[in-house]
Amino acid sequence: MTATLTVAASARPTPSSTHGRRRAMLALTRFESVRMLRHPLTIAAALLFLGPWLWGSLSGSANRYPVLPDELITIQLLALPVLGGSALIVANLVTLRAHRHHVDASYDVLVLPPAWRIGGFLLALLPLAGLSLLLVGVRVGVSAALPGAAGSVDVATLLTPSALTLLLGAVGVLAGVLIRSVLVAPLLALLVLVLEYAAIMVGTLMLIGTGWRFLFPVYISEFPAPVPAGVSDRPAARHLVYLVGITVLLVAAAVARAHARRSVVAAGLAVGLILTVGGGLAQSRPDPDIAVARATVRDRPASIQSCTMRSDVTYCYFDGFDGFVPGWESVVTSVRAVVPDSAASSGPPLAVRQRALAEEISAGGSGSVAEAMQAVAAWKVEDAAAGTPEAVRVDTAWGDDRAAAALAAEVAYRLMAAKTYDGGNFLCGARAALLVWLVGRASPTTLAGMRSLDETSTGALVFSDISGLYGILAPDRAAAPALELLERQSDEVPPLVERHWAELTAPDTPLERFGAIFGVPIQPLAPDDEAPPCVP
């Protein structure tokens, strides 16, 4: 009997050499990677990552004017808890499979030592990272192919979701080596979600403008709206190196726990520390050229912009934002169509110039009304020097109804007053009601955007875009009769507007005159109501 067992044991292939163990580990990697990719949680995460985006694209509700750098940041924030969280749990389940099935003791007779088995589990995470790259590539590729897409795709930013998947997958393997419980991984995935939210809040409120915010796995933009290239401090390549360094440290810790050779563990720890510390310090170093770029974008955009003429209107935009011009032109054309021909040609030649609020979130608002009006006055001087006097301002975010309504209001005021809005104070009297009517009458898009703005405004209808670039304020008392007039859909209103245009656009025409001309009620001022400061 003993002889028989000896012969059987000698006949069994037992790869004890390093080459044989490597072949066995790679075979384990192939087997486990397939199981990880086919795991229901992996499939569910992929559907959750793509599902809402696909629905928005197919239903037409998705933004047709994405800014690609900001789109990638949003994708990272989604990939961390969804793709990374699923990788964490799946990797943990794979690591604990022997323990869950109570066959730990049987592993002692296998030819593959524990450290090599853990190495196989860790290598099996690479196809999950590849899947993440594929899913992210699909979303980014479709967005980049849209005619209205702005900006460019940074390769390091594109690879970051895959690095996050590897990092959290390594956390799952390490957790399985350290703690023999399947409850740990779901709790860690939930903790990742909570920490991501906390990192966003802390980064927004406290760490914007400092290099410390890059120590989190993900970070948000430091601006309330998209900005041109070279203005945002996003060290994508250095941050990717930092994430890879953390992942190497986690891998070294996992194989060390599985009793790997000390030289292998020491090498892993050394490489991980070099990448983590080096990447962390490099990404925290401020870029001295950014302050100059931000000042140029904020105060002298004409010097770095390109302009194009469409019909008789000049459109000026930052590099990479030329896809927005057809959308702007559509709004400008629709507003000009509802004003008299004499007004459409009044003042200097019509121009639209893109503006960017290159001020970080932590910098607060735009200051006092006087400071806002001074900034607008400086812009007007710069526009005149660039050959586009009284240029209408438009934001770097585009694609929704609210942005269209804000631009329509700027264009309507420019055609009414033969100059652009000075910012700061309220637009009062009949002019305010007429502007609201013009915006709502221009197109269904601008009407929907105005109603959306009205729902979130208090005390006045604020025609402001996402950046809050000194939007036009129409008091609720002036907006109400115009909104009621839009509900009537009467063909008699446009001829009345054309006949009384000069009177309605005069700064001293009271709101009551608007009500008398169109037959709409005007809410009387209460005795204790104070008249708001109005634009002269």
C-alpha cells in the first residue's frame, strides 16, 4: 500500500521550480479572472455604470455639449464606488473561497504556495481593470464624437478609473488575507462611498486651492464651471503614479501576509513607497504658470480666443469650444426673430464672446455689486479694444435649457438697450417685463429654461448660467405679467411689441404702462415695499 502511494505521488506532476510555479500561478490567474468577469456583481456594476448614461443618450436628455475634462472627472467619481466597489467585493470573495467552503486544509497539499496563490488572485484583477477601461472608453469616446464636444481627453485621466479598480481590488484581496469574514468587503465598499462623499465636501470647502486635495483617490474641479485648458490644476499623470504606488503597497502587504520571500516584499514596499511619496509630492507642487493663465482667461480672453463670423454676428470662443457656436447661433437667431428689424440692427455689430469665471470655489462669490459692475466695465473696455464692442457674454457650460435662457436674456437686453448689461442692479420697469416676454417667445428651449430658472429664483427671475456670471435680474413683480402674457399665445402681442418698442425699451417707462398696453394686471406695490436698485 505504501509503495503504491509512493509511485502515485511520484507520478503526479509537482512543479516545484520557479518556472513551474509561475505556470501554475498564471493558470490560476486565467481561471479566476474569468470567474471575476462573469460574477453577477461585476455585470451589475457594468450595467449600473453604463445604464443611466445610455438611457440619457437614447432619450435625448444627455448633454450634447460635454466638456471632456470635466466629463472625465465625473466618470472618476462614479467609477470609484461602482466599478471599484464591485472589484473590492468580488476579489474578497475569490480570496475567501477556500475558507467559505471549509477546504483551507486541502490547500496545504497543493503545489502552489500561499504567496503564489495570492499573486494569482492579484493578477486576476488586471482583466477587471481592462473592463473598466473599456467601459470608460465607450462613454468618453461617444462624448468626444459629439459635434458639440469641447476640450480634449487626457490619457492619464482616462486610465485613472482602471487604476482605482486595481487599487480597490487589491484592498479586497488584502482584507481577505487579514480577516476571514465575507462581511468585511461590503462594509469597506460602503466606507469607500462615504469617504468619497466626505472627500468631495472637504475638498470643496477646505482644500480647494491646495495640493492636499490630490491625496484623495479622486478629486473634483476647483471651478464652479468648465474652464479652458491650462487653467485648472489637475496633475493627472502624477496622480496616476500616486495611485499606482498605493496599489503596489497593498500588493506587497498582501503577499507579505501570505509569507512571500522577504526580498520580494522588500522590493514591493520600496517601489510602492517611491511611487506613492514621489507622486504625492509631485502632484502637490503648485504650477507657477497657472496664476498667469487664469488672469489671462479672466481679464484678457480676447488675446487667446478665436472668432468666427456667422451671418452678421461675430462669435469668439476659447480653444476647443468651437463646437458650442452652432448652439449660440440658434439662440441669437431666435431672439432676433422676435424683435423689430430696427432693433436687430441697433448699436454696434452684434458679437458674442465667451467668458470664464477662473476663480476657485473657495474664493467665494464675486464680491459686492460695485465690484461686479467694475469687472463688467473692465470687460467692456477689453471687448472694445478687441474690435467687438458691447459683446454679449456667454459661459463655458452649454447644452441645457437654463444656459440657453441666460444667453437669450443677454441678447435681448443688448438689442433693447443697444449695449450689454452692466451687471449688479435689477432691471426694472417695462423693460424687465419685455425682456422676460422676449426670452419666453424666442423658442421652446428658452421658454423651458426660463421657467426652470424661475422655479429656483426668489424675489427676482435671475437669468444666470452655471457660473453665476452677473446674470440679469428681473423682479418678480415685473416677471409675473410677462409670464401671464406668454400663457395667452395671442397673435396680437407681437404687433403691439413692434408698435410700442421705443416706449417699452425706454428706461423711464413704468411697469404699469406695460400692463396697460397688453392688458395684463400689475401687482401694486405694498406700502412697506422698497423699490430695488435699478439699472439706469
